[in-house]
Amino acid sequence: MSIVARRYETLFILNSELVEEALTTAVAAYTDLLTNRGAENVVTNIRGKRRLAYELKNLKEGVYVQLNYNADTATKAELERALKLDEKVLRFLTVLDENEFIPEVKEPVEA
């Protein structure tokens, strides 16, 4: 059975009180986690500090970070586990980017 890599997008919100160096280190750690587990085409986009719709952990602002990558489900699950355990991460969400996913098409068998 072959492992199918799919295109995922993960958006997470970091504590806005982090200094720039700690923010860069946290983002680099997640990018490294993905590349070390075999993810391809990892693109990181730091969206910047934004006001939250409601307070999370008594914070009114957070730093939004977007990761786009091709990976299997085990790699995605490992990233989500790491995000869940990190106290600097306020929230995260991973979605499957179906526009980028091209499933294998089997040739029709002629009778």
C-alpha cells in the first residue's frame, strides 16, 4: 500500500506577547518538524499580529501563521499533536486543500 501525500493548510495563532526571536524559533520548529517527517513543498506565511474576535487565555491579540504543505496523514497528525502541546499556541486548524490534490486516476479497462 502506498502512502498518499495530500495538500494541507494549517493556520495557528501564537501568543502575541512573544518576542520576535521566540516567534521565529517556534515557526522554524514546526517547519523543521514537517520537513524531517517527509513533508514536501512547505510554505510558511507569517500573517502578523491581529486582534482576536474574543479573548483567548486573557489575550486580545495573536500572531497568525499559515503553513501549506504536502504530507501524509501521519505527518499532519504529528504536527497537530505538537501544536496541541505547545503553550505558545492559542488555537490551530488544519484543512485539506482539495483544489491542489490530484488523486491517482486508473486507466479504464477495455472489455
